[in-house]
Amino acid sequence: MPFDAVAQLPKLSYLLRGVAAFAAVVCLILLAVHRGPVRRRAAALVLLTPALLLLTVGLLLPALRTLALSFTDSGGDAWAGLDNYVWMFTDPRALVALRNTLAWVVLVPLTATAVGLLYAAAVVRSRFRALALSLVLTPMAISFVGAGLVWKFVYAYRPAEAAQTGLLNRLVVAFGGEPRQWLVDSPWNVLLLIVAMVWTQAGFAAVVLAGAIRAVPAELTEAARLDGASRRQVFRWITLPSIRPTLLVVVLAQAIGTFKAFDIVKTMTGGQFDTGVIAHEMYDQAFRYGETGRGAALAVLLFVLVTPFVAHQVRAQRRAG
């Protein structure tokens, strides 16, 4: 289809208006700041005003709108009270999503951090440290959709009489076993999806923890070795306590990201076979089934669950600062 410049004029007009409004706000800020002596608080307020407006329009108002929708019916019009929240904790499908989300939030951060820690400890003193960390960080360059597709091919199933294309089933057949539909069997399919998530996140943990391990004062480890401590004892009693704040930050960051798990589930199973999580169920209810109130209630629950983790991380960063 050829490009129609006339049809794009309204979009261009909106773009020019946005640029003009942004330029006007910047000019007003500069004039306010440079117009004679301005108190520090007043100057800070002037500089923060655009950001506060954007946060209000882009975050606060949608959050309040979602909260209001969570008390309405499927169309978002009639008042439904707490019906959506009652449904969320009584419906079998919603309960499966809650259970799976709990499993994700517990297993993904702990497993990814543990794998990253072991990998970092193994390569941090190596001459090829940079190359090793680059390799383990590579999966982070792939989107969650791409990671889901990669692992979907790994778990791919074909009948026993056909040649297996999935890596896992090829290994099973090579050792005399029968191929299985890995993504169909519950609850093991949830664990297999978690493996895909850990694969993408372990590199982040490894890189951050490798930096923390290198920051441990050499005097401590040398003194411990002079006292006869083995490498394992040095790692257990010197390195781990020294990097504990970094470990906590990594676990919290992984947990916050895991709450938003959607892409891998959507790509690999579409939420079928009891693999749904809160984020995916929220999408299905709101956009697939037209249950606006239920989708909004799930969004509110997700916000409530994430808030303590975010608050704890902010508090930890403030203490570190």
C-alpha cells in the first residue's frame, strides 16, 4: 500500500502539538529558575512539576480508574461490589493462577540467584571472566517472547514413530525412553516454564554478584586463608556475609520482575494446561473474555502483591546510599 501523506497529517499535527507543548514547558521552567533569586524549594517544585503531571496522567489516574473498575461488572458500568474479589479467591481457574504465581515468585528469584551466585563464584577469579560473564548474560539480550519460543522448541513433542525435533525428547529417546508432551503434564509444565525464566535471569544475577564478590576486601580472604580456612569456608563465612546486601537486592529485583511474568506463559502454553499466572489471567479476563471488572481486580491484586517488594527495595537502596 503506498504511503498516503494526507492521511498522516492528523498524526503529524498531534506530534507537533506535543513538541510545542514540551518546548513551552521547558521555556517556562527556564524562565522561572533564572528570573532573579529563587528559593531552593520553589525551584525544585518548578522542575518537578512536569514529571509530577506525567506521573499523574500516566500512572495515578489509570491506577485509580483500574481500582474503580475492579468494583464493577464485566462491562465496567454497573456496581458489583466485592464480587470480583470473591470470584478471584473462589474460582478454580483463578486459584490455579494464584498458586502458579506463588510458585514463580518463590522459585524463580531463589533459583536464578543461586545459579548466578555459583557461576559468579566459579568464574570471578578466572582470566576469562569477561567472556564467561558475557556468555551467561547473552539470554538477557533475548526478549521473553524469544526465550519462550526457544524453550518451546526444546520441549517440542512428536509421536514416538516420528523423528523428535525437541532437544529434551531427543535425549529421552536416545536413552531408550518414550517422548512426552512436557508442556501438557501438570504441575511439571509449570516448573518447565520456570526453567525458561531462570535461563533468562541467571545472567543478571551472575554479573551483579560477580562485581560484589570482587569488591570483598582481599585482606579478609587472605587473613582467613592464613588461618587455615579452605576455599569453601572462606566463601561461606567471609564472601557470603559480605555480599548479603547485594544478594537481597538481586532477589527482590528478580521477584518484582517475576510478578509480571506474561510473555513466556503466553508464548509457550497460552495459559492452558493449568499454567496460567496472575498477569496472564488478567489479560485473558479483560481482553479475551470481556470481563473488565475481573481483569481490573486481578490488576489491583498484582499491584498489592508487588508493593511490599518495591517498598523494601527502595528502603534498602536508601540505607545503602
